[in-house]
Amino acid sequence: MSKILKIVEREGFEPVPFAVAWILKNPDITSPIIGPRTVEQLETYSKVLELDIPDEIMKEIDEIVPPGISLW
């Protein structure tokens, strides 16, 4: 399991809403694009609106994958 996924689990987040919430909170990303195909997927994405990632968690993730590093 990846280090980031361990953080997500430890903090009690679901992976998909966490990923989108991270994108929304990241100042280097201008807009997330989601594409739900089902109502269930849309409901999963809507959980992002209730999620606030603490700054400490953002810093912890930045230590694992420093800003500006491409994973592709």
C-alpha cells in the first residue's frame, strides 16, 4: 500500500473524495475535472464538499511527493 493511501486510511478518508479534495486545496492546480458516469459515483464525489484536509496532512503528503515533482 502506498504511503499516501496509508495516510488516507489513517485519517478515515475515502480515497476518491480525498484525491479530489486534495486537488481543490492544492494552489498549483486550477480546476479539478470529474466525470461521474453513475449516480453512485456522483454521490462519492459529492462527499468532497464535506471534506477539509488539514494543513498538516497536506504537508505530510508534500514530504512524500514534493510539489513540482511529476509522477508521470
